[in-house]
Amino acid sequence: MKKILLTGGCGYIGSHTIVDLIENGFDVISIDNNSRSTTQLLEGVEKITGKKVKNYKVDLCVFDDTNAVFEENPDIIGVIHFAAYKAVGESVEKPLMYFENNLGSLINLLKCVSSFRVPYFVFSSSCTVYGNPDHIPVTEETPTKQAESPYGYTKQMGEQIISEFAKASGTKSILLRYFNPAGAHPSNLIGEMPLGKPQNLVPVITQSAIGKLPGITVFGDKYDTRDGSCVRDFIHVCDLAHAHTLALQYLLDEKLAGVTDIFNLGTGSGITVLEAIKTFEAVSGVATNYKIGDNRPGDVIAIYANNDKARNVLGWNPQYSLEDIMKTAWRWEQHLLTDEKLFNGKNITLN
């Protein structure tokens, strides 16, 4: 079987991508030091696929430990790199931690890719590389602007590092620029599991609705948007996961003309934060407790994708709607509540 190393396999997007890869005939191993994850999602992966995925509890910032994984698995033919710190607000507060972790881990990984002559590399990038764009939707040709956060800078730098590495080494690489992953696997066996206070909007909504959080803060309502709140492009995590399988297969089929290419992964629709909250309320039947707060440093005002390139070149066709995102996220939150016995007696009807 075709062996793929996936970093961050115990995380949210990583675990969903493992499922998609296995369902499409790949053999997968994971590296995840579990500093911001647990192995619980891999247990869900095993229940869904019937396959137990080996995870190496390794810090990618430690080169020798990373190299040892490649020595043990000389038949790796491709790497998908997810592992990184990803909270915009935290990156503003702790920039050096983000630069050290996100870039140091990438460089160590690429050293191993070079040494072991791994031919294919897929990178988890972000729409934050566009900064505050002059025009939306953004295409892959939209100029990148100054990032709004150190997290965004690490993605810009990561793309540059990989592009230069690919030219020098011949490793064929694809950079996937995510918009806003959300939702959960329809099985309710894997989903987003933030450790501590969630940083992404949808788990903030679901945790507030179920009583784990006291409420939702909408960061700003005076922006130049339909309702004053920020605009985002919410993409279901299963659609996002499948794009990685398609990107990898595209590389394996030797369809990439050069050594590096870039694809936007979004739905192509801009949704405001307030619209997202209202959509959740409509599909769940649960009223949320939200308040308007100050603008948050590091936030882009409005961004959503033109995804024509991913559709036309990779054959990627997102299947899930915003309503599907909210339904699966809410069911996953309910599953966690039941599974972890966190209910605390609150009177909420689980739809």
C-alpha cells in the first residue's frame, strides 16, 4: 500500500483526513506530540475505518526524533503536514513561540523529506496569507499582503520555504490554503476537540449552546460588511479532508507540471459571524447568548474563496452546506457531552 506520513494526525483536520485517505486505499502513519491534542480522535478513526493508525508521539522541533520516524518507515512516499500552532489571538500574544514551533518543525520535516527522498509533500496553509485583500473572492493569483498575525506570517513563510525547497530538491509540493474548517464527521465519532477555550467560531457556538461556555463574543460589529461582523468562508472538515486525498493523488499521478502549486479550499461563499450564529440557531432550535465585543487584533475583516482552480484541476466538489456544518458540529458536541459526562444537569433538549 502507499504509505503516507501525516503530521498532526490526532488533531481535528488531521484525523478527518486520515479517514479519507484510508477510505481511498492509503496506508497512514501519524506524528503528533499531543501537546494540543489527545489520541481520542484516533480511536474514533479506528471505529470508522476498522484500521488502527500508529501515532509517533514526537516533537517535530526535535530533529533526531523526527528523523527516527523516517528511519523506521523508509517506504513513506508522501507527507501531509498539518502539525502547527494555529490560534490567531495566541500568536499575537506569543509570536516567538509561533515562529519557533511552526517554522522549526517544518524545516526539520523537510530535512527528513530530503534525506529520505520522499517525492511528494502537501502543506496545510491558510487564507491568512492574503491578509486583508483588496478584492474578494480571492483567487490563487490574488497578491498576498502583510499578514494580520504572527500565525499568518508563519503560513506565508512556510509557503516560501517549501517553494524554495521544492525547486532545490525536486520534491513535488502542493500548498492548500484553507478558509474556515468546521463541522464534524457524520458518524459523530470524530470532530473538533479544542483543549481549553476554543479559538474557532463554531465550537464556541456549540459549547455556548450546550452550557460549557457562558456565551459568545462577536469581535466587532462596525466593519464594512452586511451586518458589521467579519465575513468568513466556512468549509466542512470532510470536504477539506477529501481535498488532501485528491491533491496527493494528483501528485502521485504526476499531473503537476512544475514542482509547486497552490489551491484555495473554501466554498466560495462569504458568511458573516452573525449569520453563522443565526444559522446554528435555526438548525439546532437552541437560542445562543451572544454579545458584541471589541475588534480582535489579528482578525481579517472579510475573506472568502474563489475555488474554481481546485474544482477544475483537482476535481474537488464540496458536498456539505453551512447547515450541514452546524448540524454535524452540534451532534458532535452532544456526543461529547454524553460521552464525557459533562452535562452538569442543565436542561437542554438534545435534538
